[in-house]
Amino acid sequence: MDARTVVGFVSIFLVLFSGVLGFPAERGKSLAIIREINRRGPYLGLITVYPPEENAFFASGAFKNNSKYPYFDSARRVNLIIGRRFRVGTVEGKKVIYVRCGVGLVNAAAATQQMVDHFYIKGLIHFGISGNTNSSLSIGDVTIPKQFANTGLWDWLKPNATIPSNDVAQLDFKNYNVPKEGNNSLGRVGYSPEQFYSEAGEPNTPREMLWFQVSNNWLHLATSLEGLELEQCVNATLCLDNKPKVVVGLRGSTANTFLDNAAYRDFIFQTFGVSSADMESTAVVMTSLSNGFPVIVIRGLSDLAGAQEGQNSINLFGPLAATNVANVVVQFVKLLSEESYSRS
């Protein structure tokens, strides 16, 4: 039984039995609307994070609203999907459902799960801006990583405690003492792997995983975007020194922390080999893979994650990075065919 059939059966059941189950009539109408939207699918799921990224995406003009159901507004639909607006439309002739998830891992995972639970989705594209942790890259570049890790799942221990054997790395705060001598009462941090549950696994039997791989066929398809022309200037008087580029196949990190610290930037690059740092991507990838959907992440580098002199540049170059990301997303959607939605 395919995803469309499952979603359809669930929608029909809830519509028919909404009264029996005690749902308000308006909730039943909402479920009927979702069912009608799904009948017009399948869709690509597009997920971004916060308003500047959304503004750049809509400013591209690529997203065309569905004339009958331009959006499913949960605020007006008895909180069937709590607090989020799912927009229905097309990009480059492909049917899409777009949502802005909000900042952080929990928001990203919740929005992704809501997307695949309620709508007939065949694959997900997550996009936004991120910090640059790789000195060989530049602000304005767009990275399409091959894999992501949650680098914010910690065992925070006393200074002389033993790191658990299943931790994959450690950060000892005394290494950053000034002067160097002595201990540090902050102790040490051990980096834990995730517990990954998936449709392909045994019930209640998670696998310990650090790296979550995006879909191989989509990543391969994305390599054709290398060399794509990107914007270099914010305006007539403010331009980047280097021409931005698309880079495919590196690694990215996610944690519920906005990174603006040079020492920690260097640590996660040296320890994990990551080139970007954001607050959502691993959650979207992990949730998509857990449910068996293809997924890819496209992130524009807006700042140096603390390596810069003075203030962080996210407010200055964030809009430019978001514009470049939106351009790459549109071009990637243009490349996709129905056959490329296979789950791999």
C-alpha cells in the first residue's frame, strides 16, 4: 500500500467518524480539505525556517499558489496542525507544499512529521541559511551536504569523569583555560550519537547513529548545480569579495545553539569535519529518513560562525545568502522528475 492510499484512508476515516470521535464539525471540514488537497498530489515538501528565508523564497517569484487551496491555515482550522500555515502551489511546474517550521530542532522535527502525516508527500527539500565553519568556503556560498550530525546531544560531565564508551567525541574545557594551567569547573562534554527509529527497523529498537545521509540520487542530481551563477552583491555599494559558488557533498552540523565563537567553530570543524552549522537540518533529515522519504538540504552561508572580526554578519549578508539558497532550490526542483522521488 503506497503513501497516497494510506493518507487517503486515514483522511476518509477521520472525516466519516469525526462526529463519533467528538471532533467539532469544523475539524471534519478541515480533514475534508486535506483529503481534497491530497487527491491532487503527490507533492514535494519544502521546509524553511524563519522569515528572511521565506521572504527570499517568495521574492524569487517561483512559487505559484494553488488557486483553490492556496494554503491550509491551521489557525483557522481548529488547530488540526498546530500553529503552522502549509502553502499549496507549484514551483517550476512541480506540485509543492511549503511550510516555515520555526527555529530549532523540535520545531523542525514537528513540522516535518506534520508534513508527512497530513499530506501526500513524495520527498522533502529543506533549505535556509547557516554559519560557515570551513575556512575554504566563503559567505554567500551555498552548500548541499551529503550528511548531517546532531552535535548538540551531550553528556556534560565533571572535570575528571570518564566519557561514556558510546560517545563519539569529547570537548575538555580545561584545554581553553587562560592561563592554560589547572582544571576547569565546567568539566568536559561527551558527544552522544542519536537513537534512530525508522520504518525499516524493529519496533522499540533504535540504532545509534551520528551521521544521517541525505538521499544519494538527489545528491548526485544536485552536482549539476555546481557552477550555477549566484548573487555577489547585497546592493550597489555592498558586495562580497569572492564570487559565491555551489558546493555539494560536504558535511553539516546541527545543534540548538547559534554558533558565534571562533574556538568552538574550529573545534567542530577539526573534530567532525563539518562545513556548516545550523539549528534544524539534522532534525528534518532524521525525521524524513525515519518515515522513509527522500530528503535533501540546501544551506546558504550567511556568516563565519565567530571567526570574523567584530559583529556577526548574519544581519548584513543573511538576506543575500537566503536569496542564493532560494535560487538553488528553484533550480533543483526544476531538475527533479517523478522517477527521482524513489526512496533512496
